[in-house]
Amino acid sequence: MRHQAGRRFLLIVSLLSLLISGCWDDRELNELGIVSGSSYDWKDNQWCTTYQVINPSSGSNNTGGSSGGSTSSPPFLIYSAKGNTIMQAVERTNLTSTRQLFFSQNRITVLGEALAKRGIGQLIDFFLRKPDARQTVYVFITEEEAGLILSQLMQLNRNQSAGIQLMIEQEARLTSYYPGIQMVELARQLDSESASAAVPEITLSGNKVMDRTSDITQTDLPTRITFGRLAVLKEDCFVGWLSQAEAYGLSFMTDKIKMSNISFPSKPQKSDKDDASISLLHSSTAVRPIWENDHYVMDIDIKADGTLTEVGSNLKLENEAAIRQLERYIERNIIEIVEASWRSVKKLNADVTGFAVSIHRHHPKQWKRIKHENNWDTVFQNIQIRPHVKVKIKQIGLNSNSYKSLEKQ
């Protein structure tokens, strides 16, 4: 018994010695340049890469507000290089830096529109193949030079890339205009039956890049990082943009609404100006393909509920009929948003709606025939949508009537 216990002890010690002996590819932390953000452009028939590397001499680089450390030292440094391949560009950064780039902490990657038009298949392969590349990195597209985005400093967040990650996650949670997408999900969508994906646009709101630490001492920066439109990719190539409103409609069609605010006219028979708002707290979308005559009709069932947050007319909200009427106005508003988005998606002829996936799931035999005849683009163009929306106002806030209704007539 004692012999067996001794053997077990020796075995455990041996295993522990293997664990603490390291591995063949171990590198010291002070030998690595920790990449927090990356960007890729295509210019002069070459890859133009830019990497945002955390500056260890700038003090704390957490994602909160200010903390110790020198405010004159930038929180990150920028390295740029060109190459015929991505790895060639990466290797060339070693000629200008004392640290080897390390990608496992990379949070965002920004793609230039010129590169996206050429095709991003090689870049996706790079992220899925390289051992230290982070596949959960958030992807963005910009109309301008992608490298400029990485130089812009942010207030409240010293680590700019972590700040952008927080922005897109907060946006998806609170407003739901843009479906933030990670590299692994982008690859999955482009490889799906739909062969299409939507990527948020990231841009600068002003003309000047704020890249000096003294710039962020201002209370209001003239240039900020902001989200713009929604880039549409088909078979790994950029094919066009959707506006913010059209992106919002796409979020409804693809069940990406978490929380959101909708503004609408409370008395459309008198004025079509938005003067009321509802905060949607729950929303769900179910899509069901139906073959009618010679084309598909997509039944889109949207159910939502929320709290009334603003009323600009003299409605008496204690009246149940008035609440039901507001619900109808909101439903009509959502239908218009969805239909406008669908018209733009059809013009781009890219199935970012995921309808192909839905048809494959519900009608596998029909989908097999579509694939065999290689006519999905024709089928897609002939699709009609039939949105059904049901909205429930569950709360009206603290006042039973609008303030306008209390004013003296």
C-alpha cells in the first residue's frame, strides 16, 4: 500500500516537473509587443498593416479612467509595415521594434474599404491559421485609411482598442443598430448558405486625428471614434453600405434586437413628426419560409414589449384605447423600418438576412434543388417578405397622462 502511494507521489512530481519546465516556444514578457488593435489596408498592390502595441512605460493601461503613470507617455505605440503577404509585413515590424508582436490580446481589427473590395479571404485564413491570432477579435470596416483609426486616442479609456470593444458591446446591448461581429463569426457567415455578412463601419467624426496625449485633456474632442453605416460583404468581398436606419431594420429581421429605443409620431393623423418614444426591453423575431406559387415568402414574426418614455402630444394615457392606438403606431413604424431595409438589401443582392440558412433548415429538398441549379441569386431577388409585428406597452412611466394633456386649454 505504501509502495503504491510512493509511486503515485513520484508520478505526480514527474508530471508537475513537465508542467513547470515550459515549452519550446516560451518567450519572456519583456520580449513581446502586446498587440491590442490591428488594421489592414491594400495599397500599391501590397498589404499595409498597422499594429497598436501597448506601451509598457505609460503606466497603467486598464480600461477604466485615469490611473497612475505618466500622462505624457502615450498608452500605446503604432507600428506600420508593408508586404506582399500579411506575415511578411508582420516580420518587417521586427526591423523597427525591440519586441516581437504578440497577437493573443488583440481586441479589434479594422479593414480598409479598398481591401474589403479586393476580398478578405486571405486575412480570414491568417486569423484562423496563426496560433497566437485571436479569432474572437471584433471586425470593423472603414471608408478611409484603416491605420488612421488606431492612432485616435479616447477619453475615459487609455486602451483604445478595449474602449472600442466596450462601445460595440454596449451598442448591441442598448441600441441594437449594429450587429457587432467577431472574426470567427464572420468566417462562419461567409461560409454559410447565405455566403454574406454585415460588418459595422468605424470612422472618425472630425478631420484631425487626436494622437497626442495632450489632446485628450480637452473636455470635448473635435474628433471622436464613432460607428457609421453597415458594410455588406458577399463571398468575402465588399458590395455596398446600409444606412444606420437600414441596419436597424436588418437587426429586427435577424433577431438581433436586445434593447432599443423607437421614436414615432403619437398622432400621425395630425403630424408625421416623431414626438413620442418607447424603450423596447424585449424583442424576438421568428422567420418562416413559405413557398407560394413560384417564389418564396418569408413570414417574419416580430414580438416586442417595452416602456413608454416620452409623449409630446396631449394624450390621456389612462385611456386603454389610447395605449392600444400607440401600440399600432409603433408596429406600423417597425414594419416601415423592416421593409425599407429589405429593399436596400435586395439591391445589394447579398443575403445578410440569412434567408438561405432558413430555407435550408425548413425545406432541405428545395434547397438542394436550388444549389443544384445554381440559381440562388434569382430565388433571392424574387423573395417577398411578410412582416407581422406585435408590440405591447407594459409600462407608461410615472404619469398616467402626458404633460401636454395637463396644460390649461
